Amino acid sequence: MNTKILFKLLVFSFLMFSKDGFTQSEMVRGIVLEKKANGKTEPIIGATLRWENAKNGTSTDKKGEFSLNKSPQNHELIVSSVGYRTDTLMVHSLDYVTIYLTVQNSDLQEVVVKSEATSIDKMNPIHTEIITTKALAKAACCNLSESFETNASVSVSYSDAITGSKQIQLLGLSGNYIQTNVENIPSIRGLNTAFGLNYIPGTWLASIDVAKGAGSVVNGYESMTGALNIELAKPDMAEKLYLNAYGSSQGRGEINLNLANKINKKWSVGLLTHASTLQTKLDQNNDGFLDLPLYTQFNGINRWKYQSDKMMAQFGVKALYEDRTGGQVNFNPNTDRNSGKFYGFGSKTQRYEFFSKTAKLYQLQPYKGLGLIINGLVHDNVSYFGFKNYTGTQKSLYANLIYQNIIDNTNHQYKAGLSYLLDDYNEKYIDSTFKRMESVPGAFVEYTETIPEKLTVVIGGRVDFHNLYGTRFTPRFHLKYDVSPNSALRLSAGKGWRMPNAISENFGMLVNSRQLSVNEVIRPEESWNFGISFSNDFYLFGKKGTLILDAYRTDFQNQLIVDMENADYVRMYNLKGRSFSNSFQAEINYAPMKRMDLKLAYRVFDVQNDVATPSGELTLLPKQFVNRDRFLLNLGYATKYDKWKFDITWQWNGKRRIPDFAEGHVHSATSPTVFAPAFSNINAQITKAFYKWEMYVGGENLNNFTQKDPILSAKDPFSKNFDASMVWGPVIGRMVYVGMRYKIK
């Protein structure tokens, strides 16, 4: 992308913030009905609808219909009318809703779907947790990788002890199998996998949707264990100015500036900017290596939005630059690279994107729509790991055309469309070149049938025509059964597949002296996912709580196996036998007293795959670096008017299998399994709010637990025993931070 054009766009956008105006927001539309005893319905005229904590709202017309601007902070829609019970509904991911109110003297209880930290989208047939800005503010949340501290479903950890690369985990499997979108546009995939979690600043986030199991076919075929959809601050709904500054005891500093302006009734513009750096050399365990890489990052988005009664359009550009340096404390990249004097790591990333989202609106038919999403990007990375060099370039183009409508009435809805994905990869590692161009046109259809307040069934399928691997069919199924007004049962089943990138998705495996072996053509990864979940709202001692139970199984037909059983090699090959993941989670969210929220969760994984011994024999083993058990406890309290907020989180991580570190170890069917010990982490934060700004101070890993000797042969990094990829626990000790947020609405 021409940097001069990008610079002019950013300057022009910045100048537009001096203007005032008004614009329409994205809308949620629907109808409010009364359900009679005979099963018939009647529209409720004059029903009031408003977002939680909002003073203004709207009311239904003579047909019971309404339209209301969406809120960036709140997704709980409060619906009330004289003579009816008040409902509070979660409508975060919906554009059209049908709401049924019951008369005041009805025996049915009020349905309230709400949580201080996270919410379950009760109207969505796919089990979806919504991480709101309230939950994100419970921790420093400097970027996406730090946004799951209080979430029981998603866990994040460092992939090694040198690069600073982080990996995400859902249902016991890595983030490679999670489809991560930013506003329904594929984001953290391909070459962006290694550091992509660090490239979305926390102050840009409006909410995060965490969907478990097979996702919707509308968004593609790569969702194998779940999907994340990240909503960013919108130019017509965000604060005019949002300034955030952050500093840590480790020397990390950040500044974020968000600007938004409503130019007139139809146009709005936003600018999201980020700059961060860490230049303090930290070696807490005195092994001679930096505990964290030194880095500098600049990141920005310029986005525009247009909305009228007949059309909505969003478009913008993104740009990112990051420079990382790690390795031994005395390593100087200008003089020591390739000298053999000190071990060093370096990585430079440049990424440029453009995106557009356009939709044709039908005012008299709010359930109908036609939308087009287009995204293009260029991602360049140049890295070195000691004497080993890596370069990678990705050029991608994505398009998704979606049409939605109803059959007879809103109880029968469908979506259909066409998609296209082009990925052009060019990677080189040492003396090996990995080139691949994927061209994947596809078509999809998804049908939703609803029996109001009882049953929702979603059946979808897509066909994709891969230029390298032929025609592939991806079916998905979701069912939600409302057991009672306060309880819901969900079932899901579906197939997913993806094309792995062996090198860029395993950066943490490169910081060692092992020989990398890829001796066969890597095929697409394929799996089936099956899930069941149950959610129930309850009252205990007059206080509301929510119980969530879920269980999922993922069965792989093919998987890229990263085999580290032999101490001298990292072997990558296609699955030879079985590979599966079983996941169970129980979670309780409860408000024991006013302005206090409590979360208690337990999660257990059973993740195993067959590993080939040198003799060719297959052995079914627990997957390495995946802890079997995890407990999470989060307690939050706020004083009146949220002037003070206190949060503390305790996590207990059970034991996990790790490679045998013995010199010259060669795996066999009779080899004993080695496990890392269990450990705990404690994080806490205190926030003080003022009129337009707030200050926060907190700490991570307050119990100061660290993995002993995370780098093997740290004193001899060019020996055959050197290995910095054996990370199973924290490599950084206690960290304290302080920050401020300033907002002008």
C-alpha cells in the first residue's frame, strides 16, 4: 500500500474531528407482541424500549414495531409496557428481534439475561459468551491476549521463553482451530498467528463474542472448535475522545488514543491509534536471557461510516509496524547477529489492510438485507532465531456476499450467499521454501426455524471449491430448546477444516537446536465437533445467578502433528491414527450482594493424539502442554456510582504432559510420561473513577510463581541441548502496573 496515500487519509481524518454533527447509529429493529392463551399474538402499542443505563429510548408504533440505535457499551434491552412484566433481553448480535411480553398477573417469571462481567446470548442458538467492556475493564487489558483473564473458557499462555509469542486455547485445542474475526472479517490467521493477539489493543475493543463449537457457515469453514468475533469502537457510537496510558514495573509503556466524530446525519469518522514499547532489559531468573523481548509497536485504524435509510457502508484502512529483539541480555543486533558470540532473536512485522462493508437496507422489511464484505491485506515478516533465518509474506483477499430474508414470516428465516478467499503465501526458513496460493470460491445457505419461546433450529451448509484440494462440503447444525423461561438447552454438530501453515503457526518451536523435519506434503486439517450446553438463571437468597454447563468433543480426520517426543527433532506430519479432544466446563455467575459479582468455574480437558515412534508404532498420548484441570475464581465489587472498583482473580492450573528433557531421549511405546506440576496465579486491580477519567493500579502473578529454568542449556545456547520452547508455566514473576483512562463522550 502506498504510504503517502495512507498518510494523507490519516491526516484528513484527523482534521475532520474538529466538526460537530449528528448521525444515525446501527439499528436494531423488531416487534413487541403479547402471546394469548389460545396461541395467537397481538401487537403491543406504546411499549417502551431502552438500553440498560440509558435515559432515552423508543416506543412501538400501532403495529407493535420499533427501531432503536444500538449501544456500544450495553447490549441488554429493557422492554416494558403498562400491564405487562418487564423483560431484559440480550440482543447484541441481532438486527431483528421478536419480543413477547406476558401480562402482569401471569405466573411466568420475568426473563432477565444479564451479568456484570460476561453475558450469555440467550437468543442465539449457538452457545455464545459476550465479554463486555465491563469485563474488559476488570484488568489492564492492554491487548486481545490480555482480554481473557476473567474468562473461564479461553486461556492464553506464552508459546516459548524468548519471542513473546502468545497462544490462545479453547476446548483444549490451540487458537489455530478458532476462527478469529474482527467485525466478521477473518483476522488472526496465516502469518498473523504468531503475534496477532498482540496487534489488537484493548482500548479498541467494544466487545468479544466467544462462540463454542461449530460456528455459522456464513462466516466460513475454518471454525473447528469455536469462533471469536471482536467488535471494535464504532465511529458513530464511540466516545469523541478516549485516551489511555499504561506503564508496568517491567518497563512496558503504552499510549492509546481513540477519536470519533459525527460529521453530519449520515457520515461519521473514527481514528484508533496505539503506540507501545518495552526497552528495559529484564532477567529475573539470572539465566542470561531476556525474560521479555524488547519491542516497539505502532498501530492504527482509520474508519469511515455512512448510513441512510436505504444504505449502510463502512470502509477504512489499517497499518501496523512492530520490531522485536530478544535472546541473551548482552546480544546487540547491530554487531552480534550471526557472530556466534551471543544468541539473538529478532522479528520485524509490517501489515497493511483495507476493508469495506456495505449493506442495502429495507425500511419496510427490516428482516431483509443484502450485504457485501471485502477485505485485502499484505503481511510481511522477517525474523531470525540464532543462526536460523525466516521470511514470510502473505497477500490475501476476502469477499463475502450475504442475502437474508424470511419465508412467510419471521419464524422462518434464511441466509444465502457467495464467498471468495485468496491466500498467497511465500515463506522461507533456512534453506527451505514454502510457497502456496489458495483460491477458494464458495457458496452457502443457512435456514433458521423458530417456535417462539420454545425451539430454534439452524441448519446450514456450504460448498467450497479449493484449487489445490478440490470440492469440500461443510455442514453445520444448531438447536436451542427453551426448557423454561429461565433455562435453555443447546445442541450443536458440524464439520470444519483449514489449511495449516507449519512454520508461522509454530514460531515457538524454532527457538531451540532441534532439527525441523517436514517429510511429507501437509494436507488440510479436518474435524467434526459435537457439543451440548445448558444454561439456567436462578435466584438464591433473593439474588440472581446463572449456571452454565457444557461438554464438547472434537474428532480429527486429519491434523498437523507437531511431534517433539525426540529430543533432537521437531517432526511435523499428517495424523496417522486418532486425535480427539473432550471438554467439560461448569460455571456459576452469582451476585451475592448489591454491586458485587462472583464467578466460579471448573474446566477439565481430555486431549489425546497418536504419536509415531521411530519404528512406526503408534502410541496414544495426552497432548503436550495442555493442562487437564483448571479452576477460576473472580470476585468484583464496586461502590456506589462505580467510584471505586475492586477485582481479584485466582486461577489454578493442573498438571500437563511435557516432553522428556533427558539428553538423547528417543520416544518409544514404553516411555514413561513426564508431567509439569500444577500452579496458581493471582491477579488483582483497583480502579478509581472521577468525572471524565479514571485511574487503575493492579498486579499480575502476585503470588510470584515462575517456571524454573524455562530455557534448557541457557549457558550454552549454540549447543545441541539448547531449547527455549519447553514453556508450561509463567516465565515472568510478579508484575505491577498503573494506568489512566480519560473520556469525552
